[in-house]
Amino acid sequence: MKNLITGFIAVVVSLFTISLAAVMGLFIAIAAVISKPFIMKKMAKHRQEHMRSESATTIDGEYQDVTPQR
């Protein structure tokens, strides 16, 4: 009888845990879908700024090998 009650409690707790995880996963998925356009916009803006600054900061000069010689 004691094992039956313990098994029933374990099943109830596990079902509660699984349902709570499913609800949390649903909220996280909804938040990801909502925030995706904003993140993509920021990434595009950052990419444009990086491309602009990358071409402007190129330094031409001599190359000196600094690797240790054996």
C-alpha cells in the first residue's frame, strides 16, 4: 500500500513538472518569435556599421614577420 501511494505521488509530481516545463517552453518560444524582427534589425544595422568602418580603417604599410625563428 505504501508503494502504491508513493508511486501515485511520483506520477503526479512528474506530470506537474512536465506540464510546467511545457508551459515555460511555450512562453519562451513566443518571446523568441516576437523578438526575432528586432534582433534581425539590430544585426543588420551593426553589420552595415561594421562594413563601413572596416573599409575605412585599413592601414597600408610594411609587413614584418614576428614569428620566432629556429
